[in-house]
Amino acid sequence: MTGKYTYREIDESTVYSELEDVFILSPQRLRDICKVFVKEMEKGLENDDCTLKMIPSFVTNRPTGKEVGTYLALDLGGTNFRVCEINLEGQSKVRLRAKKFTIPDSAKTADQSVLFDFLAESIAIFIKEYNINTEKDINLGFTFSFPVQQTALNKGTILLWNKGFNCANSIGKDVVTLLSEALTRKQLKVNVVALVNDTVGTLMSHAYVDPGTCVGVILGTGTNAAYVESAEAIPKWKGGPIKSNEMIINSEWGAFDNERKVLPWNKYDQQQDEQSTNPGKQTYEKMISGMYLGEIVRLVCKDLIERKILFGGMSSTEMDTPGKFETAYMSRIERDHTAELTDTKMVLQEILKIPYVAPRDRRIVRRICELVAIRAARLAACGVAAVVTKMNRVDTGCTVAIDGSVYEHYPHFDNRMRDALHELFGMFSENVSLQLGKDGSGIGAAVIAALADK
Ligand code: BGC
């Protein structure tokens, strides 16, 4: 301890056990969550106005891997926006050319026309840069990863925004119409043939290579899952007989437990929710996904700083600013295996500008990151377990395709999910195969467009 830095006389292990009490989930808690989850899914399949929206995607067939054709795909809903050209070559082979665009923050919260004009402009740039032939009609699959009430394969009204987006004049409007109008304003001749949630896209693109895929999950900026449901289990479906007898359901599981009945919601979750653009909504998502995890860590750190348990009570403007502790820093800290936690020190001192970071501070911050991320992975596993239980696939097994930055890049996320699945299903957890489904959402939109062409 030096000069002006004062630490409260509190033992490191006492700090850990206080944090563990707040963040650790027992196996029994996992089972309770999973049980409520299955019930909520059933409710959502019966009625429209439930917490879990359980939206029929109008995708009723899975691919065979033989589908062919060239399509454009748009992928909007994570941190980046992508335009892709996708070539389905049959034999489960795909070629992809893609360009990422950064969405200006101003377009995320302005009138919808600003966002949709930006999308159309990006398509125009892509078509020019990649020399796309515009003589023939271009068919496009639009992956739009926000809650949408789908009314046809290429129609759906926006229910609400999340993940930092909140565009005026858009709720209740058809997404495809908004995009088509912006394309017309740019004089671009592109047909939007499918409107797809990224989870549905992930499921479909993985099924193009592995027909045993029944679930698509996103664990990225936001979180959600889609799965294959049998027609008779969807009492609210009024769209007539389904030939294949199955329908892919977009669960919109991010809203799970908005009533806060079963999730281990704590004071940090509460603070994070209050300062978000959508308070009271997306409860489960706010405990799991990349947009929020870093912020939870920041709020815990702030609390410990105020109580003079961390950094001798010294904060910084960065540490005091919402959103400045990125989830990517948590990954970096968890990857730091140096004896002195040197990289953790770098993140805290050089990026977050904390004046003095003692070795004990580094260990505490690292433990906070671990606890927040372990809780996220275990909660995500509850969702997967609930979906697999709902499909009656615990015995027979299935492939779960998962995409998103948290699943792909966060260290140990996958293993932590598997551990929780093992606690829930015992040896049957081996039947649930978690697979990375990279680039799924864009490719999936093309696969769906190809199926629509048939
Ligand atoms: C959206 C979902 C989406 C998920 C993952 C959530 O915030 O509501 O539609 O699938 O994020 O991108």
C-alpha cells in the first residue's frame, strides 16, 4: 500500500466469497431455470403476447445440401453490418464474398430512413466494388436480427429494437418494405425474397452441411435461438397445413424471464438494465451477451472502488463511463496467464487509465471477469438444455449450431457451457453436440432464398 492509496482491511478471500455468492449458480438453480424455460416456450407457442415470442419463421423445410444459386445477403443486427455474395455450389459447398460496413451510431437511433438508406448505399458500394451483374434480377436474403413478427417468408413487422438500436417511425412497419423503398430511392433493382433471423440462418446454413442440425443459437452482441418444432406443437399457428409437418421457430429467448422470477438477477444487473436503451426488456440477453458482460464487470468494479476494496478507491473517467469496459477486455484478462497478470495490468492502466493497479487488484478483477462469464455460459447452457428438452431430443441427440463473438472468441465459454449441460443431463449431455456455425447468418439467408426459389 502506498501514499494516498488506501485499502479497506478486507481479506482477498472474503472479497471472492462475497462475489461468488452473487454470481455462482448451483446445479439446482440451473435445473429450476431450465424447467421454467420449457414452460415459457410452451406458453409462447400457444399465444402471441407471451414473454417468449416463439415466432414461426415460415421456414418449413431444411436444406439437403444440394441447393445451388448465387444470392446477395445482408446481415444486420450485431456490431457490424455485412453485405455478402453467396454462391451455393451444391454438395454442401459454399463460396462467399463479404464486406463489412460500420454503422454510424447516429443511424442507430435516428429515423428508420437513415438506417435503411445506409443499408441501400452499402449494397450499392458492394455491387460496384465486386462487379456484380445487375442485368439479371438479383435475389437477396435479408438477415435482420431483431424481434420481428413474421407474416410471410419475406414479410415481417418490427416488434422492438434492442442492442443499442432504436429507430424512430419503424415499430409495426414491414422491414422488407422499408428496405425495398430505400433500394428504390437508390434505383437499385434487387428483390428481397427472404427475411431471416440470424438464429434461423445459423440453423439453416449448418443444416446445409450437417442435416442433423436442429438448433441455431447466437451468442454474440445479443443472444437468441431457433429450433425445429413439429407443426402440431404450435397451437397458435393459423397459416394452414404444413406439408413437411415442421416449422423453424425463432424463440427470441433474450426476453426470457422479463418478469424476473427465476433468473439470478442482482443489483449490478439492475443498474445495467436501468441505464440501457430498453429497461425491463431482454433480461436473459443482458446477463449473457457481448453487449452487456463488460458493463456488468465495470459496475462490479465501480462498487468495489467506492467501497475502497479495489485500486485504493481510485477510479478514472474511463472506468466511470458506461460501455467503456468492453467484453473484449474480459477475454483478454481471462487469457492472461502471466504470473504477474501483466496484460490485465495493461488493460486496467493503459486502456482504462486506473492510476495504480496492485497485483491484488489484478487478481480481483480477473476473478470478477471469470464469475460474470461463467454465469453467462451456464445460463446460455440452460437455454440450450430447455430447447433440446422441448424437442424431446435428450435421448436421441442433435446438433446445435452456435455462432457469435462470445461463443467463438471468449476463452472457455464452450467448455463452461458443456460443464453446465453435464450437470443438467448427466451422461446424456454427450448427445448434444455444440458446433461452431461460422458465418451462418448470411449463408443461411442464401440457403433460405434458394429454397424459396425452388
Ligand atoms: C435479437 C434477436 C437476435 C439476437 C442475436 C437479439 O437481441 O432480439 O432477434 O437473434 O439478438 O443477434
